[in-house]
Amino acid sequence: MAEQVTRSICRFCNSRCGLLVTSEDGQLVRIEEDRKDPRVDMIFPPTKACVRLPAAKEYVYHPERVRFPLKRKGEKGENKWETISWPQALDEIAAKLGELVHKYGPESLAATGGTGRTILWPYKRFMNLLGSPNIVAQAMICFAPAHAPAAAMIGWPLRHRGHVRVQTGADGRPVTKCVLILGMDPSQARLRFWKSLRETKKRGGTKIIVVDPRRTQTAELADLWLQIRPGTDTALLLSMINVVIQEALYDAEFVNNWCYGFDPLKERVKDYTPEKAAEITWVPAEKIREAARIYATERPGISVHGMGTEHLENSQDAIQARIILAALVNNIDVYGGDGICGPSPCISEVEMELGRLLSPEQRSKQIGADRFKLLSWPGRELIWEQNRKYWGSECLTYALSHGPSLMRAILTGQPYSVRAVITQNSNPLVTFPNIKLVYKALKSLDLYVVKDFWLTPSAQLADYVLPTACWLERPELIGGQGLDNRIIGGEAALPAKVPGLHEHWTDYEFFRELGLRMGQSEEYWPWQTLEEAFDYQLAPLGLTFKQFMVQENGVHTIAKDEYEKHTKRGGFGTPTGKLELSSTILEKLGYDPLPRYVEPHEDPLSSPDLCKEYPLMLITGGRFIPYFHSEHRQIPSIRKRYPDPKVQIHPDTANELGIQDGDWVWIEGLRGRVRQRAELFDGIYPQVVHAQHGWWFPERPGEEPWLAGVWESNIDVLTDDDPDHCNTRSGGWPLKTALCKVYKCKEVF
Ligand code: SF4
């Protein structure tokens, strides 16, 4: 048979590169960059130098991939499985779920999802149709925290960080004059943005300011690096706002005409002098002033934050302060500044979720929503009400159940019984905080179903494990979500089902079949395949999915960017019609409408006694290539390149502790200890260590006590999930502030 070339989208990381996949008789032959993808030259290193992509064959044909539905044979965690058919798996799961729903109500089922390695709307559609509000997701600490405050304050989220670029004019000269980056290392996490920054640096004319406790590659590239004490971003930003107001560097005309809440803001920041902020943040006062002056005068500028900011106890205040700073100098929705894209012209993923069908009664049962209101139904309802009036459609903002509270509900039956969980291509036992508690919760369930590519540590606790089609085996459509001006698509390059070899199902197929078995109407699952669903989503463009892939080469650029939309529309899509520096939506939810700095709970200043036992500040979760979160540890070529987990520690601290570069060390905190290899690094404060996240060891036995090495180096053994320590508005848990001690392992590994 002749070779076949398919245009696909890679989902091994969030860069989502466009690729040409060559196959023959359904077998993968090679993968190349798609030179017709207009995004092809926007990435560094280019796709062809990517370290993950060459491992695609190892991934697809890996002997350890889950190929058929598996049913637990022994006790939970014994790693004993029976292969069953899809119809049997679906019938049994539907029957058991039906019993639980009958006994405890639909809210007794929760679902967990992770970073978008598959398409996320089908599981949310299923849950909404079932009547369960209990969707928990890593989005609560990644991605979602950025959108809700912006949507509340501006009326629509800002352009997503994955699509942010330094803008240049037709003459190649910089339009963007300043870039402020907080808690993010694009060299590891956002490769297109990284390329844009490198080019900016070469070209000149744009100032780069980086706020990060570590000297990352991005910090090295910056004109100004503010080495911040972990957890104190809000104090720094409030102080920058103080300088901008005190020195009258703000755009008075924009603020007077288009902003709401300037006077209370002025009052709030008056105490955050650079001198005071310097004590809190460890950033010298003069550097804070310099950063504020550069950002306010080199306009237009962009500001972007990463998970370093989203993982803070004080995350929402920091993000709100970042938006306020941008608004004061009129950097929002201007050419070369922070963009607002507005609704996507196709049917959005949010619409596909059918959240509107979840009744008010069921919404009100969402676990954690009475306390953490911004990223759950109460916040979404207030934001959507404004969206509908102003834009005529709803933006991407989340309605999530609170993960740590949900784990407690599973264990205690309070506020009600949660007895079943479906995990969709995520790995809560590796990526949730405080995994000892997560372990107990998952193990206690009446029904735990995991749909994944691999037998992960989480899957080892399941009753059923179901095989998932990877990106090469399924079509893809990413509709922009109103956060980018592009819609991108890719076709399935390889067969997901090969009789006798494997039966990988898309999530759409699984949730449709389960939904129908649970009595959900075919009216809500009208499409037999994912491609047919994409036809529906693309119908407003007058294209089918196939036509989209041929006529548009799989990339559709939404109408040219428009700027300063408030001037044409008579205001912003907020309750006051103004850009709200002081948020009336936050106020209505019962929160402080302005940002405020609060000292983290586990920190030398707030917990001096604890600090005697655990003297080091632990930050976790900085991105590192070649891995993508907890993925790819079982891929030989990737693992060979990066075999062990690493903890960065300052050489002076290491010297005091008798630790040498490469030594295995224990990192111990209040909740337990794990080991990683020491990496001596002088780009971190001596009082701070940074431990990698996402580590498990697929080569270890799957059964207990090993659970594929989940307890060995997984830093989420140490992280805090106490709801009292989560962000008061969003519920996000603190991954960047904990106390620990580090000491050399005496054992040999
Ligand atoms: S893994 Fe590589 S090819 Fe795939 S999306 Fe990421 S950068 Fe692109």
C-alpha cells in the first residue's frame, strides 16, 4: 500500500505543533514539520529539534500501553487484571454507576481531568447531562486562575499565555516595548514565546523584566531580573502599582474615563512602598522602582504570568494586581499590548460542555463552591451574565469542584457521599497535592474508572482501566476558546482500533456510549464520531471538518485583531461598564474587591517554630524539558536523556549540609519525605530549594507497596492541600510555598 500523509496536531506538550505524519498500512513511518502551518517558524527549537517528537514510535507502539479494557481481578492495588471487551466494560460501569446514582444522587460521581492531552469537553458534557457538578481538574491551579479575574475585571479573559508574542510592525520594528514575565520560564514551557523573546533581545527596542525566584534561562535573557522570595508576588506588584500612582506614571485619561475603583485602589496600595515590599519580597526597593518605571513608560507592553504565580496561596490577588498594573498604564486591548480576542466564530468547547443544562439545584451542590466561588458555579454565573449582555456568548471560565475538599468528602461522606470517580487521562496520585490523602480517598471508592494510555499509579487503584486513543490516533479541533485568534485542527493519522492488537477509544466515544447506557438522550449525543462533532462546531464557518483540513490546511485565522473595543462599544463588558480595578463581581461573591498581600502559611515569617525543624523554603513544579508533567517516564530514549529527578539547591547550602552535586538527598516536610538528586545551582537563594514534580517510575512493580514508584520521588507527597491554606477565592492549592529540610541519603539506590 502507498504511503499516506496526514496533517496532525502534536499533543506531547502544549505547543501543539502542526505536523505531517506519514504512515503505511496504518503503521507510523515518519513525522515532519508541516511547513504550511503558519505557526511553523514561531517555535524554538524548531519542531524538528524537539526531543519528544522523535520518540513518537516508542510511545505509540510501547508494549506497556493499555490496549484493551481491563477489569480488576484481585484487591485494589494488586495489579491483577482481566482483559474484557468494551461492551462488557461499559455495561458493568453503567450498571454500577446507576446503582450509586440511585442511592446517593448524581453528585456522588466525580470526574478528574488534567492538562489537555485529549479533548476535554466530552467528559464535562457527560457530567452535566448526568447532573453532577463535581468535576475537579488541574485547571484550578493551571490556566483557569488567569481567566476568571480578567473576565470579572475586563469582561473577557486576556489572550492565553500560550499565544502571547512580542509584537513587531510591518517594518520589523518592535511595537511591544516592554515584556513583564512573572513566575514563568518560556524556555521550558512556552517555546513559541521563547523564540519571540530571543528575537526581541537580538533586535533590541523592547525591555524584558522577569520576576522569578530562580535564575532561569528567561531570567538570564532579561534586562531586569527581580529575584523574588517565593510566595510574595502580590506584595511586589502592589508596590509597583504604588510607584506608578505615586509618580503619576499612569494613563490618567484612560483611568478617569474607562476604569472603576481608582480611589480605593490608591488607598489600598499606599502602604506598599518599595521599602516595605523589599522587606517582604527580598527584591531591593530600587529594583522595584526601576521595574515599575520601565513598565509604565515603555509602552505598549505585555505582562504574562505562569504557574509560578498560579500556584501561590495568594495567587488570585497577584493576578488581579498584574491586571490592575496593565490597566493603569493602558496596556490592555491595545496594539502591542495584552490582547482580548473576543468570542470564537465556531461553536466553542465551553458550549459543547452543555453546562447550561446543569440545574441550579445541582450547581448548588458543587463541593467547595460555597467557599471557593470564583472558579466554581457562583463565579461563572456572574461572569457569564455579563458576557451574554456584552458579547452575546460566554467566555471560557471554569466551574470546578474543589479537589482537596472533594478528596475529604470521599473520605468523610461530608457534605454528602461521593462514591465514584472517573479519571480522564490524568494522574491524581502523582499530580494532586498531599497524595497520601489522595491515595486513601481513591482506594476507598466504590467505583474508580481510569481512562488512560498507561497503567499509571492512579490506574493501579482502579476497578476498570480503559485504553485511550493518543493524538496520532484521533482527530483534533482546538477552537481558540476566545483566547487566541486561531482555530487549529488535525486528522487521525493512525488507526485507533486494530482487531486483535488494540482498541483505543476517544473520550468522545466512551462518554457517548456510557451516557446512552445511563439513559442520556441521543438528542444530546447526536454525532456518532468525534469528526461529526467537529463538523457541528465548524458549521458557523460554513465548513465541514474535512473541508477545514483541506481548504484551510487545518489552521483558520479568525478575523483581524481589533483594538480598544471599549471605545467602539461604549465601555467594557463588566457590571459597571468600566474596566474594574476594584471588582464588583468579587465583591458580590463576598470577597475583597481589591488585591491584598497575605503571608503564606508555611513560611519562615508566618511559621518561625516550624522553620526551626524545616528551615528551607520548598518550591515545586518548574517546567523542565524533556518531560511534560508526569508523562514520558516510560519512553526509553527520553528517560535515557533524563533518568532521575532533580532538586536544585544553592552550593553554599549544599556545602553546609555535606551534599555534593548528583547526590541522592531526602527532601522532608510536614507531610512526608521523598528523594531526588541534588543539582547545585547558584541561581537560587540559599534558603530556597526547587524540586521537580511529576515523578513516578513505570519500571517499578505496579502493585502495592510500589505503585510504580509513586512514593519515591513524587514531590506531591510533601505539598499542602489543606483547604484553609488554599486561595480563598479560587481554591488553588499552594505548590510554591512549603517548608522542608534536605539531607543526604545514607541508603544506596
Ligand atoms: S512535543 Fe515537540 S513537536 Fe510536540 S507539540 Fe511539543 S514542541 Fe511541538
